[in-house]
Amino acid sequence: MTNGADGEAIFSTVAGEGRSKPEERGGTARFSGLQPRLYGKRPFQTFDTHTMPRNFSRHEQFLRIFALLEILSSARQPLDDQALIAQLKERLGLSRLSTRTLHRDCDFLVSCGYPIDHLPMTGNRRFGWRLEKSGTAGRQIPAEPITLLELTAFMVGRDLLRTFEGTILWSGIESLRHKVERSLPPGLLERLEGAKQVFHVRSLDPAKFAGRPRLLSTLSAAITDCREIDLEERGDDGGVQRRRLQPLRLVIRPPQVQLLGCTVAVDGTDPPVLIDLERIEKVQPLDVTFTPPAIDPDALLAAQRADG
């Protein structure tokens, strides 16, 4: 090997040793079957054009087909189109999935050698899909791998949680991230770094609750244990109001995080209220338990918006 102008790598090979010989053309070298060494002043760089994902729909397609294969492999009887579509939509969170796409996915699996049949179902005129277990010769379907699309969605969700830095939610998401990353091959980690350049998440009020790390854990424990609490709430005038509450939910609707609960009155409990966590000065769990009422937070929030 010799150096070309400005550090350009020029390759030479030894004939007769099973290596390819470069073809000299215009002062440069064309070659195959070799990895370049680095010489000269300017680094010789190669770029993997597949590091940055061009189309995440390919990943979604893979997840859909793999889920279809797992559903068919675990089914004890043929499944018709609607049953398969319903299971796929629930498993992957799809808003829609056409019969045509399902048939195309099944045909693709057949073309890959999987013994999938489309058979008439007993007792009706429908047809069902079945994976012939004997045709797999006892082979186990490999575990579904984590895909780049799933990792990217996870990282976007993690960035959206930055407002909870310093709290139990952030500790949980960071612990999960480390577990996930330890299980990934280096090549997938490199592609994830490229995928991070696609999305920029501007977190609302990063580390908003970092100064009060025990607030969320105290409230979540009281909700889980159905224990009443005493809390002090700061009003608009700066004064502090004390109330006794039956905590029911922590409602996250960015940029607000609110406590949903029922105020304990002398004659029972008042209708549910929402209290901004920023207004809560102090929380004290009590040794009093309660039976939580049936409540629909979405309906309550919708009614609140309607009332203006």
C-alpha cells in the first residue's frame, strides 16, 4: 500500500495469495474483498447507509408478521380473519388492519415455508387460518427480538418523562433502559444512536419534581393502599388550605400533573376534585382506609372541560 494525494488510501495486493488485485484507474485504486487501512493526513471513512432508518413502517411490518406467527402457533383451532385482526390490533395497538393486509402477511409466511392453511371452519361458512404443528417438525419459534422501532418509541417515551427526573418514575424508566441496553447487540445500539437523530423531544419542565422526590412515592403508596391523607394546599393568594382526602389517581396531562381524589367531609365525601401537585405543600398518610368509588377519570376530565 502507498499513500495518495491528501492521504487517499491506495491499495496493493500480493498476487497468488487469494486476494483481489486493484485496478489502477486515474490515480486511484478499485478493490474488492479488502478492508482499508488508515494512512496519510485525512481519515478514510466508510458509512453504513442503513444505520439511519429510512422507513419505520418496515419495522412495524416485521412486528405484525412475527405477532401473526406467534398467534397462529399458540392457537388450538383455526382462527378466522376477524379473530386474527382483533388479536393483532390489540397486541400491537394498531388503529386499523385490513383483511387484504392480513391475507398478504399469511401468504408471505407460506412463501417462507411455514405450513399455514386456510380451511373451512365447522358449523359456518367462514374460513380459518391454521399453522400445522406437525409441519414444523417440533421446532420452536425463536423469541421475538427487540426491534429498532420499539427501541426508538421507548426512548421517545423516556424523553417525555424527563419532567419526573428525581422521582420514582424516572428511576423506573432509567433502570429499564439499562436492562434493555445491556441485552442489545452492539450493531443495534449503533442504529439506535442514528434513530435518535430523527426525533427531538422538548421535555416540559425537566426535573420539575426533582426537589420533592418523595411526593410521588407517598401519593402512589396512599392510592395503592387506599389510605386517606391529610394535605396542605397552597392557594392563589399564597395561603395554605388543609384538607383530608381520599386519593384515587395521579393524573398526568402535560404540562400538568394532578391528584384526583374525594374530599372527606363530615357527612361523607364530596365530589372528586383535581389538585395540582405544584400546589401541594405537605402530605401525611393516615391510618384510615377507604373503599375507592368507581370513577372514570376520562369522563371526569371531559366534564371539567365542558364546564369550562
